[in-house]
Amino acid sequence: MIGPTKTNFGRIWQKLWKFILGMKIELAFLLYFAPGTLNTIGLELLPIEKACRINLNYSDIVCSNLNNAYLKELCPSVYEFEGNESYTSSDFILNFSQENNLTDSDSDILFDVCTAETEAQALKLQVQTDRAPLGYLALIVIIFAGPLGDKYNRKKPFLLLPMIGELISVTAYLITSIFQTTVPMQFHLYLETFVNSICGGFSLMLMGVFSILAATTAEEDRTFRFGVFSAFSSGAGIVLSPLAKYVFEWMGYVYMFIFCLIIHICGVIFIIFYIDEVPKPTESANHEMKKEKTEPISTLEGGKVNPGYDATTESTASTLELRSRSAIEEKVISQLQEAASTSKAVSEEVHKNIVRESFDMFISNFKVLSVVRPFSGRVTLCLIIIGYSIFVFSNTDVLLLSSFGRIAWGWTTEFALYASFNTAVGFIGTLIVTGIFVNLFKLADPLLVIIAVICRLISRLMYAFTKDFAMIYLAGGIDMFNSAPAVAIRSVLSKIVAVDELGRLYTVMSVLETLISPLSVKAYVKIFQDYLETKPGTFYFLTVGLLAVVILLFIRIHSMVKPFLIEAANEEAAGEQKENADQNDNIESSRL
């Protein structure tokens, strides 16, 4: 019984390992983003505690209670009291303590905890504003990464560099968590942004993922392969997000960052040793040429060996060897010297022109916007890019949701569960858009954008005004189509421009995202800081205004895109008719 059991186990393990090797890219991406997902609470809370202890000099008992869920739930009421001059502080504390059954120790530190929270948040937001321009370093990486990766056919660095950046970033967090009372929060916040920017960050990681998947997957299977990756990423987020609260409470800062560091080290090792570089397009052709050259000349047609070849060559070699050896050597030497000089010249020229070529390729990407197209396609294209840029600008409010929730809702570790809820709802929304709106109702792409943006606008208004737990979750549920705009916009662009222009157009969109991000962070953080103690949800009104502009733009775009949609539908119908005609011809041929 032992032998067969071991054999079955070995077969199961071989099948499992084969499946794992088929999901190499997904595993590498999991090792990249899992630590950040599991450590969501620690990444958010550590800078606030550091600001409380070091920058603001509050007592240790006050700073240790910044994540006290019971006290934090009372802070919104404290903020409302601070704007009311009809109460004195002592009367408010007495009445408030009696209403909420607070102990004397909690009553003594309640005001300090709530005040320290707002001051620490303001300081953290200021650092986020100051470090935002460092994000432009990622633009330099994006400019050169694409051309260099295509020129030298190297895609693994796209995965390796962001992983190394995260590893260094987690190391900085580990250092600052060990030296809790000496190293300020500015150390790891600035270092994190700088390192991730020069290493490409999340944008370069996604570029590497899709580049490798596209290069190693057959064209007819790429859509399915990309879908597998997206489903894996969403599913992993749904599973990992709820664990963040329990992992943080169990491990604490230091052990949590050590755990994340180990995961990133495993990620670096996995990428180096288990992910193969993308094969060169000419490798197979070169292999065939070498194979042909190494085959014996004596073979005849059909692969049969010529029996007289050996005798002929032996007799000929003896008479010609001495006469031709010197001439052959001189010719070979001259050819080698010429090849070496040519190779050196080409190498110098490549190194000399690589920067200029990269910039030329970068500038050529933007020329796709100036091409004259039928049906006012150029104007439509520019309007779509403008609408997309405004939408990207409005997305910055997501970065402030955690800080806003700590101030306005008194939340602490609840964000881990809420993030998991949003991920799951977004996944369901994607299935609804794909299965019902697109395949069943055949809705146009601009209509999908309009529906998704209207849902987001409603959810942002609810965030700004509500404090009810159920309404907050309802707002997250209404925003279930949050991923639809990006997908629908890329889809409608593919119907306007040619296939060979899509790569350049998507590069333009990536560059715009990188340029917009620091500006939008500054704008949103400024509004949040100004109204932090009075109406912290004011920045959502900026989002609502921007989304209203996006809705108006895409209503206009919908009418302008109709000719392209009709043309695409006609081409699809013509293709189906041709396919049916070919099938009928095949049937008739079979009958004959």
C-alpha cells in the first residue's frame, strides 16, 4: 500500500507543479502585491503613530490608542463639539463620559487622542503633497523601458525592478518600525516613493506582465490568458484583504514587515530563476539555419547518404590541402577583422543613438493624436483622451478614503473588511458588464462609461454626507462598475484607430496618468487639509464636479462614435457572411 500511495502522491505533485509553472506570471505578481494587501493597516497606521510620537510629541499612551476602535468611534462627536462654543470642555467630558460609560482613564485621553489623530493626519498629508513630484521619476523609466525592452528583447527586468523597489521600501518600513521613537515618518515615506518611482513601480510591473503574456501566448488565446490573470488578481485580493486585520493584530509592526520582506525576497528569487526571458522572434529561424549548416553535404534527396562522398573527399583533400590552407587562413582572418570592426562600429552607434531613439519613439507616440481620420475621428479621439484624463484625476479620492474614514467615521481596522467588500463587488460588477451589458444588451462603450460614472458620482455624494455603517457599504455597492470606464475607453479607442497605432496610444495614456497623478494628489490633499476639522468630505465635491464633466463629454462622444460603431458592425457582419459562404462552399465540395 505504501508504494502505490507514494506513486499517486508523486503524480499529483507533478501535476500540481506543472500547473504552478503554467501560472508563473500570476505567482510573481502575487509575490509583488500580497505583502501590501496583507499589511494595509500597518502601512496606514505607522506614519500616523510616528507623527504622533516624534513630530508632535504626544505621550505614548495617547499615540498607542490611535487605533483604539472604541475611542475612535467617539471622535466624530468630539470634532462636532469643538466647533460648538455653547459647551465648556469639562462639561462636555462629564456628560459625554456618562452617556458612553467611559472610564476615567479613557475620559482623560479622549480629547488628546482625537486631536492627535487630526494633527498627525494633517502632517502625513503634507508629506504626501511634498513627495508627490517624485512620482515624475517613473515617467523617465516608462519613456526608456518600452523602447529598450523591445530593442534588446528583455522583459524580465520589467518584473524584477518593481519587486526590488518594493523590497527596499519594506526594508525602510522595517527600520522605522524598529526605531519607533527616533526615526521620523519622513524617512520611509520619502524613500518609498523615490525607490518605487526609479524602479518603475506598479505601472512597470503591469507592463512586464502583459508584455510577457502577449509574447508567450498565441494570438487567439491572449484574451483568455489576460482574463485568467485579471480573475486571479481579483480573487487574490478578495481572499487576502479580510486577513489584514487579523495578521496585523497577531504580528504587529516589526514581525509583519519581516514577513513582507521575506515574501519580496522570494519574489526576486522566483523571477530570476523560474521565469524565462521572452524568446527572440528570430531564434527559431536561426536554429533551423544552424541545423541546415551542420547537416552533411553528402546527403541526397530523401535524406539518403551518398556512399561515394567519403572516398571523394579523402582523395581530394590530400592534393588541395597544402595549396589552399594559407589562402583560406588569410581570407578567414580578414573576414574576422572586418566583422570585428563592423560589430564595434555598430555597438558604438547603438550606444550613441539609444537615448535619441528612445526620445524619438516617445515623441512619435503623441503624433497618433494628430492623424486626420474619417467621421471627425481626430476630434473624437482627443475628446476621449480629455475625458479619460479627467476621470484619472478624479480617481485620486480613493487614496484619501482611509484617512477620511478615520476622521469622519472613526474607523480603524474596519478598512480591511471594507476593501475586501469593494474588491468582491467590483468583480461582480465586471461580470455584469461583460455578461449582460456587453454580450446580452450590446451596449455601446460610451454608454458603459456613462453608467459607471453616474454610479460613482452617486457613491461619492453618499460618502460625503453619510456616517451610517449600512449606507457606507451601500455606497461601495453602488460603485460596483468601477473598472468599467478604463476597459470601455480602451475598447472604443480600438474602434477609432488602427491596430498598429494602439500601442502608441496606450503609451500616451500611461504617460498622462503619470503626469496627472502628482497634480491630482496636491489638489485633493490641499482641499482635505483645509477642511479636515470642519467638513472632511469636501474633497468629494471636487470628484462630483469632475465626474459630471466626464458624463457630459461621453454623452457627446457617444453621438460622435456611432459611425465608427456602425462601420465596425458592418465589417463584423461581412466577416460572418464570408465565413458562412466559405462553410457552404466546403459543404458543397464535400458533397461533390
